[in-house]
Amino acid sequence: MKLQKSNFQKFMLLWGGELISAIGGGLTSFGLGVYVFGQTGSAADMALVMLAAFLPTLLLSVPAGVLADRYDRRLLMMIGDGCSALGILYILVCMLRGAASLHQICIGVFISSTFSALLEPSYRATITDLLTKEEYSKASGMVSIAGSARYLISPVLAGALLAVGDIKWLLIIDICTFFPTVIGAAVVKKEIAVKTRDRRESLVESLKEGWKAVTGRRGIWILILVSALITCFMGTFQILAQPLILDIADSTVLGIGETVCACGMLVSSLLLGTKGIKRGYAKVLSISLFVAGISMLGFGLWENIYIICLFGFLFFAMLPFANNCLDYLIRVNIPGDLQGRAWGLIGLISQLGYALAYAIAGVAADKAALQFHTSVGRGAAGIVMIAGVLLSMTAWILYSLKSVRMLERPSDIPVCPESRNKSKEGESCDKAADME
């Protein structure tokens, strides 16, 4: 019992660093969004910055996952989070010399995200190293709380700072927030021995093992593919929410509105962090995604900040439930020694939806505004509503898949010999489970 308590305390140390870092990242994200939209008035340009920040994470998630299984995961977290400050520093220097252009901002966020790509697989795999299966759901709720800070605390703080200063202060604060994560990872690294891993295994062999881990079970593979659709719809919401609100309000109201909306994430994350989910993960996943889709529909339907905040609150309240269920269903069905490369591949596949959303959502909103002779904000609202309807339809289909529901009981599903080495045998296991 003492070991479990000690391990959870170590997790909380890492979590505290990530919470502070998330707040700093949210300040920069909010500030750059307002800055670019104020300079260009284009939703497509805002999406371009988000795409530049996202691409390194997408492209490097797989090799970062392999590194997380072969080297010290805490050291990778320190390098990733610490060096990611360089990109933000570059943008700050450009602004101090005058005004940062769109391409300079894109370069800066690309550099920052390149180093941050090392962080995510190592962080997720470290959670598995530290905690027991019973603690996964509670830990996932705590991770959601840290993620909610980016939307809950950062927007209102950024809006207040922009009212009395400029974006440079946001960038300076963000640079300072990278240090707590580095310090926390260093402390945990000192207290936890590094597991011995076979580094003679080639990169290609490591990727093959990770690929078998995520494709050997039909339910996991379907869940990952569906998550790519989900991230596409949610990415559309994240991109277009700012121009939608800025069309009817200023940056201060935007900051307050985003904070009110993110309170939904805080409420549900606190609930999950204290209680967790005990059963019915597939059902909770489908319901939360369905409600999130309906909330997107309501979010874009009316030009009223109060109604927008209400549906935004509901949308963000559903995200921790969905993330918690996805995290649990995948984590308990993948061996611990494959967690790093598996999460890297999962990140690559599932986040392709974000790449698609960042590439087309802003352009679609601009073109919709031109086509229907309306503002960019109303064009964004139309795209958000379409994405919401499609998200609800996806959630409805997801729950009908038996192979996904059976992931809740990994011990009840027949396991074939050497399933990690032969994907066809893994498929036979799934067929046997479906027959039952």
C-alpha cells in the first residue's frame, strides 16, 4: 500500500508540472490566435498557425514512442518540455524587433512543437510505469484537469493581460512555465530506476511490434480509426470557436467566454479525478460523444454569447469522459513494455483527424462566408454545426460495435499464443470472441 501511495505522489508531481505548463501553453495559443486574426481577419490563417503547431506532433509521434520504450522516459520528458521553449523564444525575439509575420509565427510554433513531440508518449507511458490498473481512471481524470487549465485559466488570464499589455507578456510567462515540468521529471527520474530495454532491436522492428500491438485486436484498431474521425470533428470546433466569438465580441469577452465553456471540462474532470469510471466505458464513450456533437450544433446556431457559452460548457464537459474511456480501453489491452511505441502509433493515426481539420476547416469557413455573403464568424458557425451532426452520428455507430464493447473485459477475451508476434492469430482471437 505504501508503494502505491508513493507512486501516485510521484505521478502528482509530474502532473503538477504539466498543469503549469498547460496554462502557459494556453496563454500563447490564445494570444497568437487573437494576434493573427487581428492582423489578417482570416480563419484560414489562424488554422495555418495551429497546423504548424500540430504537424511535428503528428509526424514525430511514432519515433517518439519508440524512443520512449528504448530510453529513459523521464529524460525524454525533460528534453522535450525544456527545449520547446526555444520556439516561443524565437517568436518573442521577432516581436521585440517589430511585428512577427505569419511565417515567423509558424516557424516558432513548429520548433516548439517539434521538441514537445518527445513529451506525450513518454508521459503516457510513465503513467503506466507509476500506477496500478485501478488507478488509471483516476489518473486520467487528473490529466484531464491539467488539460482543462489550458481552456479554463489561460483564456481569462490572457484576456486580462491583453487588456493592459500585449502578447509579449504572454510569451514570457509561457517560457517560464516550462521549468516546473523539467524539475518534476528530474525528481521522478532520480527516484525511479530505468528499466533495462533491448536497444539492439532496430527501429523497424520496434515499429512492427508497436503496429502489432495496436492492430492485433480488432476492437482497439476500430477504436483508433474512429478516434481519427472524432479528432477531425473536435479539431474543427477548436479552430473555429475563436473566429465565431470574435465576430460578435472582443478579445476580453472571448477570454471570459472560453473560460466559462472550459468550466464544463473542470467539473467533469474533478468528478473523474475523485470517483473515476468503474464500468460501462464503451457506453459512456458513445453517450459523451453524442452529447458533444449536439452541443456543437447548438454552439453555432445562435449569435448570443450566453447561449454559446452554455453549449460550449456542455461540449467541454463531455471531453474528459470521452478521453477517460478511450484511454482506459486502450491502455488495459496493450502490454506495458509496448506502451511507448503503441501510444506513438495511436497518436499518429488518431490525430490525422486534427491534421485534416486544421488543413480545411479555416478555408471552409472563409469560403462559406464568401459563398453566402456573410461574416467569417457565421461561416465558421455553419462548419461547426455540420461537424457536430457528423460527430453525433459517429457516436451512435460506435456503440453498436461489439468488438469495442468487449475491450472492457480483456481477461474474458480468448488470448491466442504468441499473439504479439502474429497479427493473424490476434484476429482469430477477436473472431472467437465475437462468436461468443
